Amino acid sequence: MITSSTADAELAINETLGFERIFAVGLTERSDKRDALALISSLTGFKIDWIGGVRGETVVDKALPIVERGIATALIMEDDMDWDVRLKSQLQLIAHGTQTLQGWSRISDSPYGDNWDLIWLGHCGEVFPEQLEENASKAPESPEYISLATKYTIHADPTVPPPPHTSGFQNFTTSPHTRWVHVTGGPICTFAYALSLEGARKVLFDLSVDHLVGPFDNALAGLCRWGRERVRLGMRCYSVTPPIFVHHKPKGYVSGDSDIQLVGGGGKGELREVGSTENIVWSARRNVRELIMGGDMHSQFDDEEQEQEQEAED
């Protein structure tokens, strides 16, 4: 297991977060989502282009603009994403992790290395690949098992919430404030992921030209899981756990979360008093005022952290 506890300041994350382009997917009529995402991306220092008029969870051809335009690398996210305001420092560490797992030592065109197809940065949950049933019989000392199980571990990460507020399939109580960069196992949801041009071509072929099996997120996870062998497509997928891009549940009517429901819920239904985002400490969406006014950032878990500090003093 490869470990790190300090940021790699050598990796410069730019206004496209180290990718050539960033695309957000959403319906053009959901101007509320577009406005919010445009605002928080601007406040945290990066630019987004839009793929409009499509439902992000059902579209197969999100890789199409990358292939058509010959874009070397692109980050694709859904329009209700949230992230920590320290996103760029997170990505510096993650980029160092992906390069390390690739064994990349040469000068690269991308801060994430040049030997990857897909990097899963936002998901609902992810398992480590060595824990999948098809890998249970592999000898731990075998090169294949080692390549699957090797992780880049970020310890004492202040952007990872306290264990009671960290969700996923790992035991965060025994590994508090820990984030891993690892070979993709079986992630759920396509909140945010990066594609290289070669990866986009593979995705477009497998999920559109060749076939599509089930919902897009399941099909994409299946491609990473079952497509590793070169006899298939030789997929090179990496994941970040816990994820750094997560679906935000905004303040207001719960029905407004869905693109299918009427925006605002028509004044009916369950009302959410406070917006929230899982796995994020300094939520960009909940710190908009502070970002605009130059104030101190607020954690989603301020009350609990203050109680813990008080207990430690007592």
C-alpha cells in the first residue's frame, strides 16, 4: 500500500482542474441547477461547459463530444454536484495517486498520468476490486492480485468527514479521515468521472455501438469491472473513495431534486429545511455567502466538532 500525508505542490491544477475540458450534463429547463453550478464552480476557480437537453442518468453518448472533438481528457459531472471548497488541493493529491498507481515517472501531458481511461471521482459507493467475488481465488502474492489491491492512501485528510458522517462500503471507523485512490471495483452512480480520449472511444464503442446492458452507471461500472483484460478492451479505471463529487440535496421541496418532478414541487410535498451533501466537509454550496464575502468556511459538522473539542478540553 502506497501512502502519503502531504500535498504534492508540484502538480498545478488549473481552471479546468487539470483536464482539457469540463462538461456538466443537465436539462436546459433546469436553470436553477445550471445557475447554482455555474456560481459555485466560478467561486472555486474552474470553468464548465454544458451538454444540455439530456437527462444525465440515461444518456449513453456523453463520451461523444470528447470523441468528435478529439479532446484529450474531460471531466463529466451531473448538474447537482457539490464538492469541498478545497477541491484543487484534493485533486493535487489524487493526481499524484493516479500517477503513482500507473507507475508513471516521465513528463506527462496530464497531471493524472497518461495511462488511464476513466477516473471515477464521484459515486454513491465503491468496493475495492480485490473484494469482488471473481478475485477471491487469486493468490495475494500474485502480480494480478497485487495490481488490483495496491492503493494510494491519503491519511489525516481534513476534507474527509468524521466517521459517523462518512458513507460508503469501507470501515471508516478503523480508517478515520482516510481517502484512497485505487483500481475501480464496482462503483454505483456516475456523479462525476473523467475520460481520456482513448477511454471515451472505448466507452462509446462498448456502451453505444456494441451494446448497452442496463442503466448507464451500471453499464459503465461493468465495463471497468469486466473489461480489464486486453481481450476485451483493456480498461484502465481508477476510483477515489470516499468520492470528492457528491449529489447535493438542496434546501426546499424534496420533489425539486428530480428532473421529472415539477421544479419547486408546486408548493406541495416534503420540505427540506437545510441542504446537505454526504461525504463533504466544507460544502461549496453551503459556503456560497462565505466565498463571496471572504468569510471563514463552515463545516457541515460544526456543532459536532465543537462538542468534541469541548469534551476534549473537559
